[in-house]
Amino acid sequence: MAKKVGMVLLIAFLIFFVINSPADAAAVVKNIQHLLGHGFNSISEFIRSFRD
């Protein structure tokens, strides 16, 4: 039950954040995308280093 309430509160906060400041929300998403892309690139370079 607590997990469900927490999830609803998280979704409500995200909706509130996007409505109140869409530019900041877009910047957060862009930064997360950049971090994930950089992380996957680093992992792939690490794995490729074993082939050489």
C-alpha cells in the first residue's frame, strides 16, 4: 500500500514540475539522457578494450 501511495505522489510531483516549469523539466530530461548515453558509451569502450 505504501509503495502505491509513493508512486502516486511521485507521478503527481512530476506532473506538477512539468506544468510549473517545462523548460527546467526538459533540461532535466536532457541531462539524464546525456548521462545515460555517456555511461553506455563508456561501458561499450570498456568492453571493446578487451578485444584489442
